[in-house]
Amino acid sequence: MGDSTTHGRVIFGGFPTVLTGGQNVRKVIFLTLFLITNTGVAMSIIGGKEVFLFSKVSAHLTYEGKTASNIPVHRIVQYEGEKFEDTIKTNENGFFSFPPLSKKEFSILPKEFVSHQKLVAEYKGKLYLVWETVKRSEEENSELEGRKLDLKCEITGETKFFHLMLHSIGTNCTWSN
């Protein structure tokens, strides 16, 4: 619902306020600044706010219990209609690490944060889903409610679902508490 002015009446969030003369400008400015500063948006307007689409993730991959060395791992993220995709290979010991994927957001009004995340390993021409979730909080490491994404994954393992406070994760990985 947008704000509108009709004959000295300003409507903020559905609540009409009668304004007269010089009060119009002062009240509109005060209410606007009040709403902006109390929703944490002032920083977003001035310099942008960093939001984490996918936190830093490190993992050790195995295939049927053996080190999965030198295999491609794809990170796929969808956010606000944009698709981000990058690929890295595991090292000779089966380890890989992606840096955090973030972007600056410039927004006047608060909005819902939704980042679709996937990690897919490619072994001998076959794709294995390693991690999938919908990240619902823009802070770093919110995928595991503040814990770092330091994973151990058996890529042939059965996908398990973990239900957390803000989201669920489908994965064949484990992590330490």
C-alpha cells in the first residue's frame, strides 16, 4: 500500500493523518525519516547493504567412501530472477571451498530475502546433488543458524532433510555442531 496525499490528508500504512499548512512538509519529513531509520534502511539507501546469497562453504567429498579428487563442483544460486553459477574442482584430497557470494542491495523499503542454493558434484559424467536449500536470511552463515558451512559429503549417500528454524536443507553432507 503506497503513501498518498489527498487535500491535506497523508496516508501512512492505511492510517490517515490530517495536515494543515506548514505542518505538511515537517510531518511528512519526520514520518519518512522515522520509518527509514527504524527499519534499518538508511544504510541501504546511502551505501548499500551487503547481503549474502551463499555463505563461504568448504567441504570434503567422497564417492563410495573413497576420496573424490579433481571433480567439478557447481554452485548455483537464484536470487530475484538472477542466476549465479560458478564451478571449482576438488583438490587431490577431495576438498573444495567457495568464497561467500554476496551483493550490495540498495532498497528504500524492507523486502523478503529468498536465495535458492544448490551444490552439485559431477563424477564420471553423472551429477550428484550435494546441497539444496532456500536461504531466508541475508546474514552470513545463516544457512546453519550461525555455524560455518564446513561439510563432509558422501556424494552417493541418500539425501536427508534437515528442518531448521527458517528453512529446510536437502543434503548428503554432515557438519559439526
